[in-house]
Amino acid sequence: MAGGRPRQPDSLKNAKGTLQPSRVNQLQPKVLPGMPEIPAGLVGTAKRKFIELAKELSQMKVVTPHDTHVLEQIAKEFDLFKQLEKILKKDGLFYHGTRTEKQTVDDPDGVKERVVKVTILESKLKTHPALTARNQAWTNIMKGLQECGLTPSTRSKLKIVKKEDSNPFSDFLKSSIS
């Protein structure tokens, strides 16, 4: 496995203004920008988030129909994040731990012993398991958004690429050479 930072797509480098022709892989597959199809399994929040992300990236002209799986995973993480938020809102972020112990108690008649379960409330607060899962979902969301250039810090590095005005003389030379 190669180390270092993950490679950025040429479209993102072009949007940032850091694309250098000498570093472009000339043999890479060429894909045209376009809206990806909405995956069949997405419903509710995930589907809405997928459409929202696809529209944003389409406006930036960095998304292709081949990016469906990346956007689908980010959308699913958003859905999971929302579900965990609801659980935490209902249950709270922390809880008091409890443990159950079995104790034997002599029967007052002295004939036999009986086992009684005793629940002991611990004074130590514990973190709700959904809090850890929610935080991991948020980390995954941020990684996906950064990969697509959708966070404020990565977006601030983007530059608007203006179409060059055509030069009539260079157009003439290209047509006369062909």
C-alpha cells in the first residue's frame, strides 16, 4: 500500500487552480461531469441528502455519474447520524451504570436458602454507546465531504475556472494544420 495523502481527482485540482499539465495522467479514463443516478435502496433522509450533495457537486462541476457509491455512503452516514441523534435526545448522552448481583438469603423458617437478584446503581456516569457511534458517523461524513471538496476549508481552496476567450488566430492555425 502506498503511503502519503490520497490522490485528488484532476477535476478538483482544476477547480482549485492547482492542476499542472505535467502531472496529469494522460492514460486515465475520461469521464464527463454529470448527475449520478439515485441508488434504488436510498429512502428518506439518505435519499434527500444524496440529491442535495449531487446538486451541490454538479454546480461545482466535479461530480460524475460514476461517483454514485461515494455519495451514497455519505448519504447513509448522514441518515445514521440523524437516527443516533434521535436516540441520544431521548436517552441522554450519559447514564448511571448498574450491575446485578445474586445473593443468597436464609429463609426466615431456616428450611432453605433462596437466591435474590439485587441491582446496584453505580455512582459512575457512563457514556451512551450511541454517542460513540454518532461521533464516528460524523467523522465519516466529514471525510467524505472533504474528499468531495464540500467543507468550508476545502471549498475556500477552490477557484472558479473561467472559459478562455477563443483566439481567432490560434483557431485559424488549428484549422489550417488539420
